[in-house]
Amino acid sequence: MKLTQSNFATLKNVQTPNYDRDAIRSGIVHLGVGAFHRGHQAAFIDDILTDEPTWGIVGASLRSASTADALNPQDGLYSLMVKEGNSTHIRVMGSLSRVLVAPVEREALLATMADPQIKIVSLTITEKGYCYDAAQDRLNKSHPDIVKDLANSREPISAPGLIVEALRRRMESGAGPFTVLSCDNLPSNGRVVQKIIIEFAHLLDEKLAPWIEENVTCPTTMVDRIVPATTDADRALLKSTTDIEDQWPIVTEPFRQWVIEDNFCAGRPSFESVGVEMVADVTPFEHMKLRMLNGSHSFLAYAGLLKGHEFVAEAIADDELRTHVLIMMTDEIMPTLDLPDSFDLHAYRDELIERFENPGMAHKLAQIAMDGSQKLPQRLLNTIRDRMAANQPFGHLIKAVAAWVKFVSQSGEGQTFGPLNDPMRQALEQDVRTANGDLQHLAELVLARQEIFGADLSQSDIFRNALLEKIKA
Ligand code: CS2
């Protein structure tokens, strides 16, 4: 049975939207409708639509048409398969009305973003989508997409370019601002997106930048839900248990968390009614999640792949890796976190381990390993910075960095892990060739890459010696 709205009445063994989909109006445009968005924000919004029908989502893919091709013939519907151990709970999500493909429907997308009915533009475009130079804390003006968009700002291709052009239209039409809501795993993601759009606008139009500064808000958020890439086995399981043929179901875990800074310039849904935590300062939660969950994930990915594991659940069942993760979290990461006294960090840690163990999640280590150059700073290096500043040991954290260097050393055409999936691929593969099998030399070469390590760590003898020692081990 195909998944379409007209088939709702005949679907079995599955929950369908408990609201009238025809009465839904769109209040959100989301850029980057990947699996994570559909497993996380779109699922929260689906709960919200029961009482507040004006917060439907129009999705947009910034590059590929694959999501649009899968979901548009299904009226934007998809099945969310929540797996815990061997049990699967399936619910059809109706919060996405349609998916636009930015490169081919740019005008339709910009017109939708400029429509006064849209109050929020949210984003999951991954770390690299921000064209942000983290080491310098500013827009990467030499990024090829930014160069193109500055030259041709009315036909943008980058996320910053699209947002700024839509805001320009709203300023001119009097439609007012929308909130820009980053949902990516970047520290202070709201501040980062605000910085890059204001800088971009400054380079274009002297009137627009101050208007954005005065009117547009960019709340920081912490997002959390493990959403592995969908497999054919997931599609087959869905078909065998429900008879639904869904071109792109989403698999996820029961756990979900969303913490948002309460700063919306054009109104917002009552997020708290569906369990979202609205706070004045997201920083403590964001540090906790990026360092504990994502830091451990990245360690498990690199060290796990090096030991021949394929999935997170396998890596966390490996005694050596599990012990490492536990010590890294407890002794090295937890002391750097600053949460309210009432918060039980030990329980948070134990729950993370259980989540990693969930046998229902076929979460590939290779998926987590990608884009290491973009992930290392907030997941491992910032924690190391805090440990160094406090004169405290960081042997387990640095071992995770060493595992990444070893992983890079075995990446490339014809190598164990294949070509590196990373925006810094060319530079890093060049380092591998220059080092010519000498791991110590490779560590020195990548350490000189300040885009990743910043001037401080690149030039720190303490950091260098610690890294070289782990590379030898
Ligand atoms: C993962 C994250 O792919 C990765 O790098 O660490 O996607 C992780 O699963 C999510 O942040 C969990 O909220």
C-alpha cells in the first residue's frame, strides 16, 4: 500500500496524524530536510499540530533532489519507526507539507521564505553548511559558494545567501523578520548563524545589515536524537509489518531532547507543550551534549573503525572502548561541565551508554566519522582546552584525536577506509601523501592546520607532545 493521504483510512498497524492535514498552514521553512530533521524537529512539530495548526513545515533540500523525489509523491508523509531493542513503534508524520529543491526551485523557495505567514526558518545543514571559519570566528568569505552568492546575491545557492536574500525581500515588502533557528551540532549555533548572516549582509547592502541586527533573532538550540541513515532492511520491515510502501521512512530511538533559547522575533509554537525545554541560556546543555554524546561518538567512530567494528552498538560492546568512553566522560569531560546542581550527570552518562547499546539502531561508525575536521573542535578540542587551562590531564580525549589522525592515515583512494568524506579532504589527503606512512609526521602536518586546531593548540608543546605520545602507543 502506497503512503499517501488518500490512503490513510486503509492503513493498518500504524498511527496516522490526529489532526486534519487539510487545515494545516505553514509557519516554518526548514533548510536541510535530512533524516535528522525528520526524526527530530519535524516529529516535535507533528505533536504541536494537534493544537496549533499554523506551524506546518515547508522543507527544502539545498542540493540533492532525492528527498523531494521520495516524499512529494507521498504528500510529504513518511513513517517514523521508533526502535527500542526488538520492538518498533510506527507513526506516520504529517508535519512536512512538501519539499522544494533549492537549486531548481530557488524562486519558489525564496518566495515562500519571504511570505509573511512564515515565522521561523530553521536549519540542519551540518557544520560545513554555515561557511563559517570557526578558528577566526567569522564568515568564510573565500568559500566558493559565498564568493558566488556575493557576486549574484539575488540567486543564492548557500544557506547564508538564501536567508539574507529572503530577509532583504521581507525588509522591502514590510513582511517583518523571521526567526532563524539553527538545529546543528555547533556550539552557540544561534550566535554563529547570526554572525554569518550579518557579515554577509554587510558585504552586500548597508541598509540590510542593521535591519537584520535590529529585527532578526537567532536563538541557540541543543538538539539530540540518534537518527541513523535508513536502510533497505528498514523499508522491508515497514512493509512486512504494516504493508506500507514508504520511499523514505526514518528510524530513530525513543529518546529525544530539544533545548531552545527563548528568543523568537515573530512568534513561536508552544514548544513547552510537547516537552521542549525553553531556557534563557542553552550553553550548559549544549556543552554537555556536544562533549559527552558527540565526543564519545567520534571516539567510538575512529577507534571502533580502527578495530574493525562497523556499528556503534558493536563498538560500545568492546570492553576496551567502553572503558575508555566511561573514563573519558567521567574523569575528563564531566569536570568541565557546569550544570545546575539538581542535574544528575552520572545518570545522563549512563543513559548515553544505554542509548549507544540500543540493538535496534544500526548506526554506522562510518556515518559519524565523516567531516571530522568540522566536528573535532566542539566535540574534543574545546574540552581539551578547558582541561589544559585547568592544568588537568586529558589523556583519554587526546587518544580520540590520535584515533582520528590514524583514521585519516588509512583514508584515501584504495586505502582501508576509502576516500575521506570531509570538506578538508584535499588538504588532509595531501598531508597523508607527504607523510608517506610516517604517522608522527602526519600528526605534525595536520596539527599545523589551524582551521581545525586553532593557533593555540597548533602552537602548544603540551598538546603536541601528548598527541605524539598517543600516536606512538
Ligand atoms: C553523530 C550525531 O553523525 C554524528 O556525528 O554524532 O549525528 C548524533 O547522532 C546526534 O547528534 C545525536 O543527537
